[in-house]
Amino acid sequence: MNSRTDQTETPLDIAGAGLPDAPAVVDEKLRDAGIDPDRLAISYFGRPGAGRRAVHPGWASRLLIGFALWFATYLLESAGVSIPRWLEAMLTLTVGLLVIQVACSALIIASERLAARLGWDHYIAGTVAEILSTLPELVVIGFLIPVSPVAAFVIALITIYNNALVFSVYSFFLPGDRQGKYLMPEPITGAGTQILVAGAAMGLILGLVMMAVTFSDHPKNSFAPVDLIAIGILLLTVFCVYMFKLLRDYSSEESLVRDTLELSSDQIETRRTLVYTTVHQSSLLLIGWYLLIGILGAAIGGEQVAAFADLAIRDMELNHMVTALLLAGFAGMSEYVILWQSHRKGEVGIALANGFGGITQVMFLVLPFTLVAIGCYQIWGNPGHPELPLPFSLSNMLLLLFLFPMLFVLIELLKEDHTLGILDTTIMVSIFVLLIALLLTYGAQG
């Protein structure tokens, strides 16, 4: 639970209701009205002390190192310098991951500073930052599809499992001896159960259909491009409705807080700006530069990751499944960055919400983008690609079918106030390990 002060409230303190340093008397007013202040979806953006810095030294250092390594590898390739394939693969992967991390941070910084400049409500700013941070993942998928459509498909699905595992294990290590200590905001908890049910059902239905068709005399044995595009659009539609409901619930919650505390128009404006206390007030030009660096970094990082996949599959003769599993370990980097930033600020409920967002966004944004992109590539890009059409293989069936037990455990987690016991954690880890073992054992055969 966030530490609160006991002083009597002032107009400024009332405006900060739900923030970590709000006085206890304000919290009590909210509780008397049936509102849990620890579950409000409000937090400080940026990092402590960052409001005075236009550029963060740590981020700038990683940016320079990443681009310097990329430029060095480019010069070596242009000069025809030959280096061992394993070293080239390691360099491209390192450069790609480093630049992607920098790009993710740049996009988050740009969105926070733009929100501060335009005076967005905190829930809109948080939602935009979280969605924008997935851009590097989408770019990586876009570059990877021409190299290996199967690897792109596997990475998108495995990332769901990775993010679910991170969310669950993180929940397990939080102290669970105080009821309701680490709950996510209510709008996420309410819509979260529904979106997990949708994801589990989609995975189970697709997996069972693939099994029924494969083990029967039906001639269909792969996804047609129109199948992929239709499934992708369906998932994106669910995501759009989910985001609409989430923002509507956030707005209703915020209106209830304002009405309960009887905030004046000046206090509402103060509350809107308080969350940006540690965000640098930047010009549109500087914000544009951050956005440009984020987009450019995503493109360079995506190209480097795709180059690594090409080296691993074609030159080092690694199976596409092994390559995909290796890359999937890093694919959720943007979600991990956001989760860690929230945890470091002591906002555990917001960190849980960001971790949960990593699951839903990959399932209903990154995965459908991957399906639509593969379908479009098969129609207009390279219909003769050796890995197309996407087959009803055993590995693809397993990836879809295992979504049901994994997401079902998460649904139970939501019901148990996000405090996983040793048995819950063991079940979650066992499901993940079993899936990986099956994919590594049988994935190469189909």
C-alpha cells in the first residue's frame, strides 16, 4: 500500500487524491464513498528528477552506443570485411535489442511529454504510451516476416506466454498477507477477465479446428491468406472494443472521484497537471525528435533482429522454432521496461496493470497485426515463400491450444486479488515449461 501522510488536506492535496503522497484524510473520504484510493489508475509519469532534464544521460548513452555499434557493423559490411558467422549473429542481435530498447524508451518519453504539453488526463496518457511502446515489436515482426513467416507467428504467440509468466511470477513475489494490497485499477480488473476469456476461447477454438481438419480427410491443411486476415481483423475488433470500454470506465472512475471530493475547475486542472510533475516541459520540436528517434530506432532494431534471424536460419542452420523461441525471449522488452519503471517508483498496482497490458496488447494487437501482415505478404509480397502458406502443424496447434490453460490460470489470478501462491506459480511455470519442451522436441518436425 502506498505510504500516505496524515496532515490535514489542502486544495492541492485534494487534487492529488490517489497519488502516493496524498494525505490519509483524503483517502478516507474516498473510502467512505466506496472508492479504494489504492486502486485508482493515477500515478506520476516520468522519473524523479527527470523534470529538469531535457535528455536523460543514461538513455543518451545507450542511444549513442547502439547507433555506434550499428554504424560500425554497417562499415564492416560495406568494406567487405569477413567475420565469423556466429560473431556477426551476436553483433546484429545485440545491436538490434539495444536499439529497440532505446526506441521504446524514446517513444514513451515522447508520449509523456506530448501528454504533459497538451494536458491530457492521466488515463489517456497512460493508454497512449502503452500502445505506442508496442511499435518496435510491430516493426520487428514486419522485418521478420520476409525472412521466416513461421518464426514471426511463433514469436507473437510465445511472447504472450512470456508476458503471462512475467506477470504471474511478479505477482507471486509481492507480499500477499494484506488483503487488497496490490490490486490493479478496477477498470482493468473488470474488463481484464472478459478479455482473457476471449483470448482463451479464441486459442482453443482455432486449435481444435486445426486438429479436426488435420486428423480428418478434409483437404485443407494450412491457413489461406484470407483466413489470416479475417482472424486478425476479428482480434483487432475485440481490442478496439476493449480499449473503448477501458477508457470509458477510466473516465467514469475519474468523474466519480471528482464528484466525491467536490473538486473545483481549478482543482481539476491542478489534478490533471500533477501527474506530470516529473516530466520535462519540452517544445514540440524536441518531442518530435524523440518520436523520430523512436521510429528510426524501431526500424534499425527491427532490421538487425531480422538479419540475425536470417543468419541463424540460413547460415547457422538453426531451426526456425529455436530461432523464434530465442527471439521471443526479447520480444516483450517494451512491456518489461514499462513494468520496471512503475515498480521502481513504488507504484506496484500500476506495474501490475502494465504487465497485464503486455498480455492483452500482444494477444489482441501484435498477434492480429502479424496475421494480417503474413496474409498480405502471401498475397502481394512473395506467394512462393517456402514457409507459406502457414501450415496446421503440431507446433502451431500447441501454441494456440495452450493459450486456454495459461489464460485460465490468469483468470483465477484476477479472482484471487493478484496474490499467487506457490501452487499457482508452480502450475503456471509448469505449463510454460511443458509448452517449450514440446515445441523444442516436436517443433522442428512440424
